[in-house]
Amino acid sequence: MSDGRIDLPLLPPHHPLGRAAVTCEYRCGNACSHEAPNTSDNEYFGDVVRSMVSRRGMLKAGAVLGIAGAGVAATGGVAAAHRGPGGHRPPRGLDFAPVAPNTEDRIVAPAGYRTDVVIRWGDPVLPGAPAFDFDNQTPESAAAQFGFNNDFCGLVPLRRDQWLMVSNHEYSSEPFMFKGYSASAPTEEQVRIAWANHGMSVVVVERDRRSGALKAKVDRHYNRRITATSEFEVSGPVAGHDLLKTTADPSGRKVLGTLNNCAGGVTPWGTILSGEENFNQYFANGNKVTDPVVKARLARYGLVGGASGRKWENFDDRFDLSKEPNEANRFGWIVEIDPYEPDAKPVKHTALGRFKHEGANVHVARDGRVVAYMGDDERFDYIYKFVSKERVRPGNSRWARAHNKKLLTEGTLYVAKFTGDSPAAEIDGSGKLPADGQFDGVGHWIPLASGRKSFVEGMSAEEVYTFTRLAADKVGATKMDRPEDVEANPRDGRVYAALTNNTDRGKPGKEGPTEINPRNGNRHGHVLEWEEHRGDNTATTFRWRLLLVCGDPAASDTYFGGYDKSQVSPISCPDNLAFDKHGNLWISTDGNALGSNDGIFATATTGRERGHLKQFLTVPNGAEACGPVIEEDFVLVSVQHPGEIDGASADNPASHWPDGGATQPRPSVAVVWKPGRAIGS
């Protein structure tokens, strides 16, 4: 650190967005190198709103979100790294010295903190699972072990110092799983091992009260593996519809597996929600489909290619769209799993719509209905919310939980329309703040469907839920810069969304800057904040502003809630969000385009420290920081794809984390804690 500023390393990223090309290939099927599937022409209404709302009315500074102290610039001299300007103490939960950007092949945490591995890829989950043997993997052993590339992580309490931990296993990176792997000719054994490494794991974890470390246990009752071949129940308005029927499942009510599970959320009734994201890459031969209606629907979801990258269609016809065009309709949903009931089938909820779900996070509204917020992680796609028809029942009785687990089967699905309050001429794509000093405005939720009723002309309710992107196109939703995690602050109900990046914004033929997405060629992303009308999360109108415009704090196109940028950590590509018990916002990154390893960051959202972003940790080389869990006494981070660097492979590893020596890198869940102290104290 120099003069209070956190300097950037002078290192080039591996990819224009900081992510390795090999990660793009296996995680999302090179989505960013293909044309974005949203070709709709939704106009920017930046000027329209001024004819409806006075610029000195509800849209102005203090009234926008009613946040006490928001946008207060830092004053005074340079202070200690973990204190605010003027030497005042940081907010509760954020008293740590920020970690500097780095490229070390380990987890780097603040001074005084310890790190350890909770569970690794291949560690036993089910009783009788063998110890991991990289060179002798089998489908049977993989289905009993912790899966590959863990992403979202959620905890629900079990006993004192014990939790049930649920982890998503987003995708398989075969060149890093098998030596001598041939992408053009994978073996059936390798494909079946990959199927077993997808899905989810439920594992009992226990904290050692003496040391503070957290370790996974092989528990006979609760531990569970869900894979790409596990049976799922379909719920909601599309269950049993012709759009979901296949040769293997003429009922349209039973799906094998879940794919590309990215982020998720823990519900108030103790279940886990998981989002199926880049499912399109697993399906082949969309280019052989001739029906024009089916072809257009497939194209909107990126299902237009020939052979798939993993060649799963060689071993199961359901991945061949020319043979089973409806199979893809059975993926792209929100999945719910009950970790307390290991024999209960997991559920795919059709009422929450089908798109590339980053995840879903539930907030209980004032009237007891539940609201699920969701992002569609694609360039120029949309933000959604679902409001349940029924109300939550308090308590944890079997009766109450059975009722609450049905809350996501019926309700109203909405898509967001954001409107800026500044003249279009002031949003020039440079990231320069408009004259009123912030990117802000109003918005409204456009209803798409409710139960069996459609609000979209020319589409039935079942079509709206199954082809939600097309429905949102029709109603003119706002195109966003890869909306990922969307989550309400449990303390005040304000909602936050991570917009990861979009280098296509402003390119010829693409939508240009809007106040909600103000930078052309957006490499670093931004964090959005909004408050529903009168604090009611079921409302259909809201006020919004950008909390962070990410990147190098020294750059003119960045913004940190009005805070002194010489005091903040650089951040690039925000992805997952979480809150601590004090209401502080924690952010993990994906594909740091500033040359540093990915990491986890934190900031207050109110008061004089609002926007004072500090980096809490970095993950090892080539890894992504996923699924942060922020507890009072520890932080969990899912370290995904360590060593996944271009030119590396299982034959030439670029990382040896977590076991060191000459070992292969292994995706893992890690724990960070401060012995004898609460996090951030």
C-alpha cells in the first residue's frame, strides 16, 4: 500500500475479462465469444420519465433511497487501512485490514486470521466412499464423493456447532480432471464420471470449539449426493405440460438431474434454492431442428450449435436436440432441496420461470408473502422477481414446513424495467457521473404470468414460464450487464444485484449505455441497489441507484458510493452477494480483469462508511471465489477451478492448492476465521 491507496499488480489478465479461456469453454460454453441471444429492440426510456416525475421530486438525492449518510465523501487525512478517514472506527463486522491484490497460489486473508479446508473435490460424502484417487476415478466413487467445481454454499443449523452444508457443483473441467483427456473423443467412463461430479452435495460440517476450524463429516443419515442422473420432481404450472414431455418421461413431471448449478439461497424454512445456469452447453444439434417455432425458442437460449463440447450426446440421446427437443426445456429452472429430509425428492419450480438462473434469494415481505429475486446471467438479459400467492407460516413444525415448501409453486412472476432520471446526453458511455452526481432513477415490475394466467400477448402462461426470456422481450424489460446474484438485505429489505460485466455494450449493432448500465465496453461490472415502494418488497415500483461502479479506483469511470476512492480496494467483476448479521454487503468476484486473483470484499451500505469497500481475501491462482457464507465466527468460501489457467491441465498443473507439493489442484470449500474473535472484530 502506498499513501493509503491499494495498488494494482502490473500483471495482464488471462482473458479480456480476466477469466481463462478454458474456463469460458467448460463453464459456460464460450458464451461471451458467441452473439448474445437477446436480439430484441427494447428502447431506453431515459427521457420519458422526466415527463412523469419532477427531477427535484422523489428522484433526487436524499429521497432516492432514504439512506442516512449515503454518498458522504471522506474527509481528513489518510488513516490506517482498516479505519475510516479521520480515524473513526469502522462499522461492526468490518474491522479488518484489507488484503492487497496479489497472485499467490493460496488463500490470502487479513493478518490474524486463519484458513483451512473444510472439504475437497473427491473427499468422501457417503458412507463407504473410497478415498480420492485422481488416477483411478470411477462413476461409482464419484457419486459418493464431493463433486467438482463447487459454487454456491449454504448452511442450515443442525446441532450445536454443527450445520448441514449444501454445495452446488456447477460444471466439470475435464482437462483438469483426467490426464490425457481428448475433448474430441471422451470415453464413456469419463462422461459418466462427469455426470456424477455435477449436481449438489449435502454434508454435515462440525466446528471444533477449541481451534475454530470447520470440518466435514461422513454422516449416515444426512449426507447426500445429487448428480446429473438423480430424479427430480417438477412443480408448478408447467408440470405435466406437453413442453416438458420426452420419450423417457411422457408424463412431463420427472426430470433426471440438475446441470450447471451456480448460485442459490437459503429459504426461511430451511431449504436450499439452486439455480440452473448455462445448461445450453450440454445439448447438441440444435442446428438440426427444423421447426421454425422450436428453432426460435432454442436460439433465444443459445441452443443453436452442432456437437456439444463434452459430447454427452454420444452416450445419452436426451442431450441430442434433434432427437429430444423438449429435453432442454427441463433445465434452466430453480431447484429446491430439503437438507433435513434426505429421502425427499428435489424439486424444479416452474413458477419462477426458465432462464440462465444465477440463483434465487427469498425475502419475507411485510404481509407474509415471500419474494424471490433472480438474475439471468447473460449479456443484455434481465432481472426478475416472484411474489408468492400464499403467506409463510411461522415455526419449524412439520406442518409449517410442508406448507412453506409449496410457496414457490404459485404466485406472480415479474421482470424489471429501470428508468434513469438523467438526460440521455449525460449518459455518454464513459462512466462519467451525470449532473446530479449519481446514476439513479425509478423502475417498475412488469407482470408476466400469475398461476395459469398470462399477461403477455400471444403467449400462454405455460409458454411464459418455459420461455421466460421471450416473454420479457415482448414486454420491453431493461437489458442488463449480466445480472448475477440478486439479494435483499435481511435487515432493511433493500435489494442488491451484481452486474458482472458486458464488453459488448456500445458495440456496433448492440445497445449503448443507459443510466442503469452506464459504461460502454463494461469490463468490470457494477453493483445495483434499490428500495421497493414504501419498503414493501411485493410492490410493483421502486427507486434505484448504483452503489458501486467497479474497476480501478484511480480510474475516472469508477464510483464507490461517494466514498473517497483513495481509501478503497479495487474490485472487478462482482458475482455473488451475501450479508452479515450487521447488514454489511459482502461480494465475491469472478474473472478479475485487473490482474489480481479473485476474492471477497465487504462494505457498509449505510452511514459514513457506505462505499468503503475492503478486500477480505483472495483465492489461489486461476480460481474463482464463490458462494460466500458470512457467519459471526467464520467465513466460508467456495474455491472453484483453482489452477484453471490457459495452457495448464492435469498433465501440466498450474496450481497445487490445497494440498501443495506436486498434487493436482482440487476445488474445495475453505473456512476463514479469527481465533477467539468474531469476524471483522
